[in-house]
Amino acid sequence: MTLLEALVALVILGLASLGFLGAFQSASRATRDAAMWVQAVGYAETAIEQTKLGNGAEPAPPAALPQGFAQAIDVQPWDGARGIELVSVTVRFPDGGAFVLHRLARSGR
């Protein structure tokens, strides 16, 4: 094996390893983003359930949540249906994204 062959082999090995590092980085980013989405959905579902139980029947001002999340709750009467409200919860991510959850619920009033 000559020095030239060894250098070519090292270049090929280096390029292959760069591809694997890119794949690992993408997988890591996807896992982190999925964890943020799961946390946001959990916050939104908790707010919906609290509102349905009557702990937040009035529209609430935006509230800070742990780890940089923020949420806003909006409750409006549903058109054409008496005693039903549209509850909308918006959870904002620390990086600027948002998740909005809408649910119809019986009016607690």
C-alpha cells in the first residue's frame, strides 16, 4: 500500500464520517423538537381541562410557563349552540413557534 492509497482511503473515510455526523445531528434535533411538542401539548391539554372544570372560565392573560413556554387561554361562546363554548389554548415555544388547541366544552356558567 502506497502513501497515495492511504491518503485516498483517509479522504473517503472522512467524507463518509461527515455524512454520519450530519445524520446524528438531524436525529438529535428531531428528538429535541419532538420533546418540545410533547411538552407544549401537555400544557395545552392541562389548560383545557382546568377550563372545563371551571378553574379558568374567563379569558386569561398570557401566562409564563416553565422553560420559556408561554400560554394564552381564550373562551368564547359557540355560535348556534346554547351552553357550549369554544376554548382555545395557545402555547408559545421558547424559540418562537406556537401550538394552538381548540376544544368545545359545556359552559360552566
